[in-house]
Amino acid sequence: MKVGIMQPYFLPYIGYFQLIAAVDQFIVYDKIKYTKKGWVNRNRMLLNGADTLFSLPLRKASDSLDIVARELAADFDRAKMLSQFCNAYRRAPYFAQTIAWLERIVEHQESNLFRYIHHSLVQTCKHLDIATEIRISSNLLIDPTLKGQDKVLALCHASDADTYINAIGGTELYAKEDFLAHGIELKFLQPKPFEYPQFGATFVPWLSIVDLLMFNPLDTVRKRIASSYELV
């Protein structure tokens, strides 16, 4: 059983979906502290040839709250966010095939941050033909006081994992020998570079999955997700 575990990210880059596709079960953290400078509720799109942040506005709350306890701002203007994407990508070659999927995500009426992003991940996996089971971390029975690597190992055991695949950034956090001591093989997923035309300007890499879908045929994106990475 191959397992991946990540925080929920809103419309993340291709590597996130490659990780989902590479495992049998993908566990999304819900009861984990929200961090302002992370990528939970924001990402980057292309606007006028440069990378530009887009973000979900949040209701003011304590910085100590978990992601599942955070709410979208009451004045979150979904139509305005869609307009931002439309203004940025209306001339993109695959705008028509992508906008309907994006509307289903942005217009979703859920106000809870975790459930809103969870819905976007499920919808995107359907759009990309990723059949991996997506589970919510709090539904697995582990010691809730565990942190860091101990929590990851507990989730792996609760999922009967024999292989844990982490994003490449985890090489500084986890050691393969520690996982092997628990009977689990640890691997890291490294996306391969994927350059494509973006309105004829200098290529801006690693933008939101929205950018890939606006500039590439859906089948091309699906193939890149399924194979354009290395496990190290």
C-alpha cells in the first residue's frame, strides 16, 4: 500500500497531483495548524507575463487554529475571483475546456476552508482522471498528540502502508532509515520540468495547475501527471 500525506492546498502545482496519482491512498491533513505564509489558501497564476498570487480570503481568527477551524471571509466574492482567472487566461488556447471545471471549484458554496479546498481537490482529481482514494487525517485512529514524523508514521500504520511517498521538499524532514525501522519504505517525488508556451513570453514555471490546463490539452496534462516525475 503506497500512501501520501499533505496539507490541503488550493489549486496547487502539478507536483501535488503527481503525488496523489503516485499513491494508493492520499491523506489530507485537516487538524493541523494553519500558517499564513504557506500555500493552503493561495497559489500563483500568470498575469501579464508574470507570476501573480491569488488567494482565498479568510475570516479573522486566532493564528493558533487548525485549518479545519478556519472559515472563508463572509465577503468572499467568488465572481470576482473567477473574473481574475478569466482576465488572465481568456486568450489561452484551452480556456474553454478549463473554465467549466474552474467554475465548479470557485463557485462552491462551502464556507469552511478545509471543506472548500477538499472539494476542489476531489473535483480536480476527477477532471484529471486520478482515481486515488482521498482520506481525511482526523478519520484515522491515531494518537492526536503526535507531531511531525511520529504523526506521519502513525498515519502510515493506520493505513497499512508499506511505502510512504513524500514531496521532494521532505528530504530535509524525514530519514529513510527511520521509516525502514518501522517496516515502511520512504520515497520522495521529484517532478520533471515541463515547459510550454505561455502567450509567447518567457516561461514561468511551477504555477498553479490552472496554468497547465489553460495552455495544454487535457490528455497532455494527464500524461504528465502520470509519468513526468522521478521517485528517489
